[in-house]
Amino acid sequence: MNNRFLDACWGKPVDRVPVWLMRQAGRYLPDYMRVRSKCTFLELCKTPELAAEVTIQPVDILGVDAAILFSDILTPIEPMGMELDFVPGPVFAKPIRTMADVEALKIPKMETDVPYVLDAVKLLRKELAAKVPLIGFGGAPFTLACYMVEGKGSKDFAALKKMMYAESDVYAALMDKITTMDMEYLNAQIKAGAQAIQIFDTWGGMLSPADYERYVLPYTQRLINGLDRTNVPVIHFVKGAGTMLEIVKEAGGDVMGLDWHVNLGKARDILGDMPVQGNLDPTVLFAPNEIIEREVKRVLAENAGRPGLIFNLGHGILPTVPPEKAIFMVDCVHRLTQK
């Protein structure tokens, strides 16, 4: 197996920098769209054979060094008692607004409530055995709370912030329950065979450093500390966290995911020996090849040869990116760093 990705997660030397892409199984790939055209998004997530098929596609097409389970961060929220739909973005019919709403939420039994996720992990471990490691993932408690309280995506998540500031007891009860669920969900993925875990905190960076430290950090710390992490690295990605990396580091992850708003070299100076993942602007993949190569070189130069780099985009690949651009970027990283 190609273990460059796992070695880099632990800060070990590698023969070339490993690379994978967030949202690498997605709409930019014609092969994915052929599968997706036959079912809804939720049906794709809940059918292990199809989820495994689209997970493996970019490994074969792009030549990346890791596969990430095809699913959605909101998958385990539905069995907590919230009706979920995608139209096309995620929508909860009845958002969480009161203590009674929080108390009504249940902690799913993962083996019986989300068996399709665990079956997909087991299937993928068999099919990827001679290829690359498998990354499992989940949403960070704060980002999950954002969707659960707002009911859908938002520019400011005002309903969640109102709860956080004005009804702190309700917020704390919700975050406590989500964190417990999240821990069990990610541990179930590890037990099923996930070889690394990425925690996505898409909305954590919209808070001030002080509010992040007060309202988010304790729950993410509890989540990460509660994972069965023996030989399973945890990648912690907080989008927009460039101004508070030293606080986010306290959450306890093994690898820090970086978005494109931060200089990778300066981030590494702050983080010390902690491995990092990132951080090319996803829109660079619309550029001519010479610009893509220039920007790849820039990110690599910022790293200055330090071990513990996993090359990635600073967020998910965009649906309209030509696949050949992603292939070129992956080839660039491998070619430019081959020892």
C-alpha cells in the first residue's frame, strides 16, 4: 500500500509529498455524475456499494495518495430525530430552537442507525487494500450545531449565535449531545476500518478567537480526546482559522488543515512540529497549467522542505473544475517533490 499519506500525518519523511483533495469524489467528475444520475444524494450516501464506487473513482482517475469516504457530515444527524433533505443544499424541516428540542434528540446506535456508513468503510478497506489509506470523517460539533439550529446553510448563522449568546444553557446542552454522538460516530468508523479521521469545522472560523475558545474549543477537545486514536491520525480542519491557529492547536488534533487565507510557512512557524494539510485556493484549478504549477511551487516553497506536509486544496474542489486540471495538479505535486 502507498502509505505516504499516513507517514506524513505522523511527520515522518516521505519519498514525495502526498496529495488528496477535499470533496475529491464529486460533481466535477463525469464518472461520479453517471452514478449520481441514477439516485438521489441521500440514496448514494446510504448505498454502500455506490458510496464505495465513487470513493474509489478519484483514486484511480487522479492518482491521489488517500481516499476519503463518500458521505456527508450531516448523515448521523438524521437518526438523532431530525428530518433531512437536500434541495440542493441540506435542509432540516424542524430546526433546534428550544431546550425541549434538544432533549428530544437521541444518540443513535451507529451499527443499527447508520449501518450503511460502516458497511461502506468495511467494503472500501477490502477494495483499497493494495492502493491507498482510507480517511473517515465527520463534522465538528459547532458546524453540526450551525446546521441543526439554523435549519440550512447561512451567511451569518444568526439563530445559532443568538442561542450561543442569549440561551447559553440550551447551546451547552445541544453541544454536549452532539459531541457525544460525534464521538461514537467517528469511533464506529475507526472500528470499521478508517485509517485516519478528518474533522470538518466549516463554520468555526466565523467566530472571534475569544468566542471560539469559549464556545467551541472545549467540545472539540472532548471529541478528539474521546477518539480511539491508536495509529489513527486526526486531521482538524477549521475553515477561516488563520487568525487563531495557536488556539485551534489546543483542540489536540495530529494534523492541522489550513485554508488558502493563511501563508503555509507562517502557519508552520506558529504550529511548530505539527503536520499540516493544505492549502491551494480551489479556484486556481481554473487557471492555465503554468499558473497551477506556479501556485503549487509557491505552496511547496512556503513549506520549505519541512516534513509533515499533506498537499490539498484549502477547501473542497469546485463542481465546474475540469478533471484534467485536478490530474495536472496532483502530478505537479508528485513530480516536484519526488526524491
